[in-house]
Amino acid sequence: MEEENSDEQFLEKFSKMSFSYNAFRDFINHQEVIIQDDVVMTAFCDAIRHAHIFEGATVLEVDCGSALFSMLVAKQGAARVFAVDSGNAAQVARQLVRENGLDSVIEVIQGDIRTLKLPPVDVIVSKWMGACLLYSSALDRVIYARDKWLKPNGCIFPDTARLYLSVAEDRNTEQPRHFWSRFYGFNMSHAAGIVQQLPKVGCVLARQILAKPQEIWKMDLRTIKSDQLSFKVPFQLLVQRQEIIDLFVVHFDFSFSGGTDEKVVSTSPWAPSTHWQQTLFHIDQHLPICRGEKFSGNFAVSRGANYLDFDIEWGFRNKLVKIKEHKQIFRLGGGCKDKR
């Protein structure tokens, strides 16, 4: 009986809200992990509070989610703020804005940004980064909004980012090809081949890293074009201790240049953990390596509508191993990539 009364009270509460239960569910599913990321949220909030670009500005927040950043921007003196999100989260954001007394400044819009009519804006704000930096459709929407509405001397917040590559040992984790090859007596080698093509978003410890991370790519969101989000770059890593290499490790950082001091947020193994963590690629060969040896190759990213494809070409030889012109392919999101 108490449980039934509790359910009735819950539904009665939602009947008084300006959004549906489905909107609330979607909001929690998509926004909770972001809001609970203290590292990222604190960085954004501090950067907005210390920026000098919002006073009297017209601001657009792309993929606003909770509209928290829009509310912070309004508190910093923005004249007008458009908070746009295509999902049901916009319904919750609209009520949050109203309850905080900021609906006279902030207009929350639910819809596809490509179909909207907006005035020119001084600043675009967005948490546009995704796993491995580029696994994010918000990035495309920010570029679209920039080209459509950002004034010639306008700002994007944040606006620059860098991608880093290193290698690590992972001795305490069984390699996918070993784990899946025989599972309870069944031959699962085909599954092993699929799993090996899937990067893992997870954390490695700083002590697992075997080489100083190399900056392999950087972007300036004020000028970059969509076709430049796919690229191929060389890498050469100097190994710092003798070990067996198990993983390629990718992390990124990004920065806000609209404040008095540039604020940099890092997702490296040496930094406090974020919900992006690092992106890990299993190496499918036995690869013993010694201190002072160089590990080199090419790292390529091809960005699709809902996936990232990675081609990692490498070769290595020393007294213990000889591997020539080896290539591994991976896909983050979407289906598995066909082997070529």
C-alpha cells in the first residue's frame, strides 16, 4: 500500500511539471553522468566565471542539456542566450531556467539546430568533446552554428584541443584474443576478431604508461573545417622502460581562450579522471620492448556520422621480435569495420 501511494505521489508531482516523465528519464540518462563529472563541470564553471567575453553578449549554447552553462553565462551579464538541444532534455532545461528566474534572458529551444532561425551571436558555448575527442555529433553542430551565426570576431568556448598518443602495459588484463578463443569449451575466435577491433573507453594508471605521450593532432574550432576532422599522422614514441606493450593509449586536452588566463582541461592518466577517461587500443602482437627503443608508425582517423574508424600502422624489430608493416583497424561506435 505504501509503495502504491509513493507511485501515486510521484506521478502527481510530474503532472504538475511542464515536461513529461519521458523527458525527465531522458534528461537523467544523458545528463547525470555529465553533471556528476566534477572535474569537467568545475572547469567549465570556473572558465565562464573568469571570462570577459559574456558581458552584454548574445550567446548560443549548442546541445545545452541542463542549460547550466546558459544560466552561468546569463549570470555573467549576457544580454541574450539561446539554449538549443534537439532532445527531450530541453523540456527539463526550460523549467530549470524558469525556476532560476532567468527566462527573461534565456530562451530554451528544442529542435534541430540546422532548422532554426537565429540572429548573429557573439559567443558559442558547448561541451562538444566526446570519447577520443572526436566521437561527438555536437562537434558538427557547433561547426554548423559557427558558419551560420557566429560574428566575424566572435568566440567559441572552448575553442582549441589536442590529441595525444602513447603506449602502455596491461599485464593484469587478459588479451581479448586469449579470452575469447576458447570460452567454456566453445570456439569463439570469430568473436575475438570482432572484439579486437573495438577500442575501449577506460582508465589506465600513470604507472602503466611506457612512453611520453606525443601530441599527434590539434584543432582550432574557430577555423577548422569538417573535412579536416579526418586525418593521418606519423608517430614515434621513445620507450622509457623494458616491458611488453599491450595498448595504444589516446587522451586529449582542451582549452578556453576567452578568459584572462587560458584554462586547460586534460584527460591524461596523470590528471583527475573524467567521464571521457582514455581510449585504449589493444595491440594484437606479442611486443617486448626495451628502454630507449623507438616505436613508430602512422595513426589515422576517419570520422563518420556515428563512428570513428582508426587505422594504426606500425612496425618494430629488436633482438626479441621482428614485426614488419603491421596494420590494425578499429571502429568506435556503429558496426565493426570490415577488414581490408
